[in-house]
Amino acid sequence: MPLIYITGNSGAGKSTVRKELQRRGYEAHDTDDDGITTWFDKATGKPIERSEDENSRTKEWYEQHEWQMSRQKAEEFAERAKNKPIFLCGSPENGDDMLDLYDTVICLVLDKQTLRHRIASRTDHDFGKAPDELESILGWHDSFQDRYRDYGAVIIDVRRPLDKVVDDILRACNL
């Protein structure tokens, strides 16, 4: 059975896809919500809390900190995925460092206009609400798809209805 990594820009719909996979009976985890990732200070290597105050979440703050997935936790999921498919949905900065653990990588993509709309209207969390965050997200947009295509990821356009997107993901994973 496979460990499947679903990634994409912030706002691409990873959390929504995860919820639909769970509704369909699959084990699926959001790396943001399930304690799989942590903010780290790049200089000290120590964990740090991200401020709730959007005025303090500046470009400089993000240059000094990194959102990292725990390799140990990813390895534990990979071991458990030998018995059943497991989906990890997220886009931590070090997600590429664990490509060796995934049987399939899915990259969710969308256009910038739809991305802006999703970030402006989402209510499940506030990442992208601070101006520097939105600027960063839009900057990542152009390279995200190309980077994951180079890794051999299956590219899935998420501007379609959710059930069609998840059907495509399951087909790509032979499930």
C-alpha cells in the first residue's frame, strides 16, 4: 500500500481534499493540523511559535523561520502505509526532503486569480491574510508546479468540483 503526498500552494485545497478523502474512508492527514510540522528558528534550529498578530508576520520573520515536517513522523506514516494507503496533505518547506518516502506525489494547481479568491475568502486559518504572506504565496505559485513536475508528481487542476478532483487523485494512486 502507498504513502501518498498531496502538496500544492497554500490555498490550493489540500485541507479540503483531505476532508473529502476522510469522508470516503481513507486515512488522510493535514500536516498543518495534525502536529506533523513545526516552525523553527533557522539560526538556532529551535522550535518557535508563529505569532497570531498578522503585523508581526513580515517577510523578514519568514526569512528567519521555517515550517518543517518531522521526518520521523513521515517515516512512521510510511511504515503504517505498508498495510493501507495513507495520504499526507501539506506543503512544508522541507517536504521535498522526504520524496523517498512517498509512493505517489500529487501536486494541486490553480491559477492566480482563483488562488487570490480562495485565500481572501477562507476561514479555516489565517495564513495568507498578512500582506507579506499573500505576496509570498503568489511568488511561490509560478515555480511550485514546475518544481513538482520535475519530481515526477501527478499534476491535478483543482478548479473543478471537489468530487472530480478527488476521483482524479484516487485514479492516479490506483485506488
